[in-house]
Amino acid sequence: MNLFSAIGDFSSFFFRSVFIPWQLKHSRYRILRQVYEVGIGSLPIILIIAAFVGLVSIVQTSYQVAGTVPRYILGMTVGRMVMIELGPILTALMVSGRCASSMAAEIGTMRVTEQIDALEIMAINPYRFLSLPRIMGTFIALPVLTVIAEFDALLVSGTYAHFFLDIPFGVFNYGLTHFFYAKDFFGGLVKSIFFAVVIATSGCYFGFNVRGGAREVGRAATYAVVTASILILTLDFLIALVIFG
């Protein structure tokens, strides 16, 4: 399969999964379950990663600009760096590693054990039953996780600046708020929405296309994470080009 046919197959799978007749009352429970699994399940690791993102950002920024610019510039620089790039991209990569693989493994196991065939025999659309809730759940959960990660990173970076760099909270907050642009914040959220779609679609797509046994399920989980990560980085560039270019 060449690149263009693979892209077409992947896109076709997404449209078959989302643009199908469905009612919220019939899918509500499964969507909420996926919101819980993606959102609450990923929250601890996201908080830890975001805290270190904040620490690394403030340390490296202070190293680069120490003694050359007013101290409030640290708040501006770290804030924009976290909201535009580090928050959305690292949150998406962490969720991809945790959730895309589990989706592919779970659906792949259902495929090799013929549970998906059983759904079709019972006249249950497997795309609506399996793919749609995962895509919608990730679509809802990832932007929320991104906002939490950004807040966590900025809080930790401001705390570090206060106690270790002798930059008062007020000075850091001045740089963060007085140079705040809504485009920075909402641009990161737009990225997270697109990232959510490719994460969930990758996991479901490779799970549905498993053929063979347990070894192929493992490969599908690996392919799902690798594909989602590549698509995240590609979309990160394209969206940044459109919004910030």
C-alpha cells in the first residue's frame, strides 16, 4: 500500500466512524466512559510531565536571557512557549503513548477473537459501537487535559522562579498576563482538537485492521502509537503555519 492509498484508507475509516447515523442517548455511556479513561486515566502522568515542562522551561529561559532583559520577560516567554507548543504537543504525545496503543490492542483482540464479526451478525455497526465513542471521548478529554497541563506547567514555573530565581510571583504574573494573546491559547487548543482525532483514529484503525493472532495485536499497538506521533508532529507544523505563520 502506497502513501496516498494509506492516507485515503485512514481518512475513509475516520469518516465511516464519525459521519454515521447515531443518537447521543445510545452512545452517551460509552463516550463518557472513554472521556473517563482518556482524561482521568491520563491525568496523573500529564500532571507529572507538565510539572517538569514548567521546570525545564523556566530554567532554560532564565539561562538564555539572564541579565539581558527585564525579569518579567521570563513570564511572557515561558507562558507563550507552554501555551503555543509544549503544552499541546507533549500532552498529545503522552496520551498517544498511553491510549492509542490500548485502543489498538483492545479492538485488535476483539477482531482476532471474532467479537467484531459477532457485532455485525447482530446488526450492530462496529464503527458506531467501538470507534465513535473512542474518537468522541478523546476529542472531549484531550483539550481539557491540555488546559490542565498548561496551568500546571505555568504554576510550577512561577513557583520555581519565586523561590529559586528571586522573581516574585507578581513580576512573573505581570509578564504572563500583560503579554497574553488569545491566539496563543486558542491556537494550542485547536492543535489539541486535531491531535485528539488522530490519536483515537489511529488506535481504532489499526485495531480494526488486525489480521492474525496475538503477535499482530502487539504490532497494531506499536503502529498506532508511531502513526499517531508522526501525525501529531506533522499537524503541529501545519497548524502552526496556518495560525502563527
